[in-house]
Amino acid sequence: MPLPAFSASVCVFCGSRPGLRPAYEAAAQETGEMLARRGWRLVYGAGDVGLMGTVARAAQGMGGSSFGVIPRHLVDAEAGKTDLDTYVVTETMHERKKVMFMNANAIVMLPGGAGSLDEFFEVLTWRQLGLHGKPILLLDTEGYWQPLRQLINHVIDEGFADDSLKGFIRYVSSVKALEKALEDMLTA
């Protein structure tokens, strides 16, 4: 059976928990559906829990293509979603991030915890060092990423990063705005 066609791949970093606000899960659902509708392959952490599971099930439910990467030690904890178009099991977390990144044209962050922040800061650092030029977008559902935005500004204000760091990150407040930003960036 042939794999579904896709025109670009979008890596989505997000929580393995649903969070406390229903808006987080609704945005994950809408993001998965949007990716599938646009013909963009979802690349994500291969879990079937939390926002990760929501975005994947939504994309699959709309016939979208999916590429999941999970480290062996999390297969049980994150309920490894083996019904994806591509399911990769890695040995380490670092390898997981690298495989996800290498198989994507853009990075999108939905709300998440320490793991999502780790993923974000790794790709942001790689961008700062000039190792890639991929877009990094944060879906700021109900202002979730505003404290992170303040931290980035603080780091710059205190002289630990150049002002250009802000230019590597784009904050969007809705899935509609995310879709428009991705369209602009992926077709440029």
C-alpha cells in the first residue's frame, strides 16, 4: 500500500500530557487536522498520550501522513503509536530529536513541559549557531508561551544572546495564523 503523499514535513513538539486547559487539546486537534488538510506530513514524538496523541490521531483521522520517533525507554510510558506511516524507535532522546529534526522542513511548538522545552532549546541553539535555517513557530494558545518569550528577552537584555535570537522564533496565537505562517515559510 503506498504511503500518503505530502508536500512538506512539519515537526510538532508538544506535551505528553493534555495540560489543564481544554484549549490546549483543541489546538492540538486543530493542528493535526490542518496539517493533514494541507498535505503536510506530521513528524512528532510517536506517543499516543497527551497533546502528542491528540495531534497524531487528528492528522490520521483526516488521512494525513505521519512520521513518529520514540526512544526505546519511552515506548510503554508514552504508548508508542505503532500505526503511523513511519514509526522509528531510537536508543536515546538525543537521537529522537535529531531524527525528528532531520525529517522536517519546519518546527512547531504546542504547549508542553520540560521535554518540549528541551526539544525547543536544542533546535533554537542549532539555529543560533547557523546549523539550520528552518522556521521555528510557537503556537501561543491562551498565552502559554508568554513566560518563555519574557525569558528570551531577559537573556538578550542581560547580554547572553544577540537580539537576532528573537528573529529565529515566530509566535502565533491561533492555528489559523500558524497555517498562514507555515504556508508563507514553506513556499518561500
